[in-house]
Amino acid sequence: MSIFLEYPHSNLIFISFIAIIIFVIKNRILSIVLKISEKTSTVYDELVLFSIKTPSSYLIIIGYSFIILDYLIKNNTLEINFILSSALFLLIILTISWSLIRGLNYYLELKPFIKNLSDEDDSTLVTETYEIVIRITKIIIIVITALIVMQEIGLSISGLLAFGGVGGLIVGLAAKDLLSNFFGGMMIFFDRPFRVGEFIKSPDRNIEGIVEKIGWRLTVVRTFSKNVLYIPNTAFSSIIVENATRMSNRRINETIGIRYDDLSKMTKIIEDVKDILDKNYDIDQSQKAKVYFKSFSASSCDFFIYAFTVTKDWEEFLRIKQDVLLKIAEVISNHEAEIAYPTTSVFLNKEKSN
């Protein structure tokens, strides 16, 4: 059935010449387009070109080889034609799979997703996560290709698929925790509740410290006692996490008591304390400080101060708070009042005996 039986052998030379021209033109065009794509901001055009560059060359060689083989076999039978077409189909499938795997390897090598990330936790978590995803994708491509090849050569894959389904179920159950931690790591990456170097704590668990590493399975937290906590990522999907590093301000929230004997001086003291806070540039003036008489306690008359500092730095906050408290103590002293402390009054009833 060959389409070449009607033509002389000179067509063989013509076909070979055409194949060489196509091969050279293809390489030339790909080289020019690749140089242009290197100047673009995206890497996906380079990814596609790199993926098809070598496999397309082999595809041309394979196509040429089958045309020549078809030409050389003079009396093609239906069976021979079927074998040739089946073999060509398998080689095309293998070439496509090869191109996809080359593209995945190239994408993993470039790591374009890292370029826009500046934090260590981003680069660590994203690299580990993408490596796993790409490896799983490569395994899926290889398995699908192998199944197509087995089906094409006449092997029954129904039993293999049934066994694979049962085996996949068993593996899935066995790796349940591993998969949970993996998707927990993905959740941390996409939701970004915290990053490396940030201070986190959880009221639900005994977790408090600085994040040192975020992996695809574990998050490492260094506590203030310098101990290390290794926390499975799946834990963060069911607990409340407080990220203290991302606070906008630090808060001064103190209650101060003066003696009952100094209650008449409370109004002036509160006014002077409020004036001190309003003139303090370390206090965030966009959130006005609040100073009010709070309550009558057992041994004191209490007023509270509620203000926010401009800084978020913990050590600087302690300095500002210390300065504020010392000035409040000075105001109380200037009004000839005293800060109260727990006292007990004892009244003695002396009855005169008749």
C-alpha cells in the first residue's frame, strides 16, 4: 500500500533532502526565537522552547525513518502497516512525555517562583513544595505513558489498574499524616499567617517563640528558653495563631492607685497625666491616649492609662513605658499625693469599766 511504489528511487533522495531542510530550518527558527524569549520578563516561553527543542529533532528523525521504512518495504500488508502506525504512535507518545519531563526539569532548575520572594521562609517552603509537586507530576506522566504503551502493545491493564487502586488506597491511608502535613505547608504558603523570623504564639497550644524554618512537613519554632519546637504543619489548620510581629503598635495598659486620702486630687492628677501623654511623641497621637478614674479598690482609688506607642520594637517599648510610668509617679508626687499600697486599718474600741 505504499504511496511510493509508483515513484522511482530518486524520490528517496528528494525526501531525504526535504527532511534535512526541515531539520535545519527548525533548529534555526528555534534558536532565533529562544534568543528573543530570553529578553522577555516571563520564563514560560523559554520553558516551552527548551522542552520541544531536542524532542522535536528526534520527532523529525523518527518521521523520516518511518517514511523511508515504508518506502523500502515494497509489498506492504495490512499487518505491516498496522505495526508501523502503532510503532509511530508509541514513539510520538514517548516524545511528548519526554518533552513534558524536560519542561518540568527546566522549570524546577530556573525556580522563577523564588525571584519575587525575599524572605527565607518563602524560598525554603516554596522550593521544597514545588520540588515535591514537580516530582509527583513527573511520576504521573511516566505512569500514564507506561499504561498507554502497555495498552498499545496488547497487554491488559485492567488488572493493573484495579491493583493500583487498592494499592493507592493503602498508601493513602498509610501516608495520611504525611499528606496532611504537606497540604498544611501549602496552606501556610498561600495564607501567609507567619514568616521566618516572626514571633508567634497560640492560646490553644503551648506554642510561643520565633519561627526559624517553615518546611513542607514541619515548622520549627525557637522558644524564649532557647528550646526548639518541631510542629507538624497540620496543627496550624486547627489552632488560633497570634502573630505578634505584625502588630501595628504596642499597648500601654496600666492601672495605678492613689490613697483614699488623696481622692480630692484625682482630677488634677488625671489631667496632668493626660497632658504628658498628649505631648509625648513616642505615643501614637492618631490613637488618643485615655486616662480615666476607674474604681474604688480595697486600698486605693484607681485610675488607668491606655495608650499605644509608635514603635513595635519590644526593647524600645519597655523604655517608653518606663519613662511614662516615672513621669506619672512624678505628677502624683508634685500634687503631694502618694501611690497606694495594700494597708489595713484597725480600730480599737476601749470601754471604760465602771
